[in-house]
Amino acid sequence: MLDTPASLAPPTEEGEDLSLIQDVRLLLGEARNFAQAEVAYQKTRAAYAGAQTRSIAILAVGAAVLVFFALMALVIGAVIALGTVIGPWLSMIVVPVVILAVAVIMALLARGKARRMMALLLDKESSE
């Protein structure tokens, strides 16, 4: 993982102690080696995360497209099935109106939740 070997001081004889300067040099050399290894490790992690994020995004977009097509098939099937009961022209009006009604209800619920959240967040900021 490291390109350069650790530069350590020459081995000392049994009774000889290292001076403080030699100890600091050894410590700095080991710290530099550790920092280089950490940078290489983080680069590898970032490359892995980037590659995985790309594949996850591709799979998520593919899944969203397939869900969209499935919902469109469901809508077309509802128009065809309802067309046999109330007629094709009326079913082409009823199905989109029901879908739009559900969308409006969902939008109103989302707006209410967003307003409550904003009120809570703004209240927290003013109390601090």
C-alpha cells in the first residue's frame, strides 16, 4: 500500500539510548507514513463509493421507469375495463378525474405536513 519504505534510524546497540531528536525524527517519519497510508485508504474508499453510487443511481432510475410503465398499464387497463361498463368515452374522463382527485388529496396532505414542519422549525429557531 505504501510506495516508500519507512525510513527508520539505524538500529542501536544494546546499551545505547536514542536522543530526543532521534525519537522525534522517528515519530515524524512514522506519522508521515501513517498519513500517506490513510490518504491512500480514503482515496480507495471514495473511488469505491463513487462506483457504487453510480450503479445504485442507474438501478434506481431503471426501477422508477418500470414503475411508471406499470402504472400507465394500470391506468390503460382501468380505462379499458371501465369502458365495457360505462362506455369508452366516459371511462376516459372518469379514470383521469379519479387520478387527479387522489393527486390533489396527496398534495394537500403534503402541504399541511410541510407547513407543520416549517412552523415547528421556525418556532425552534426563535426559542433558541
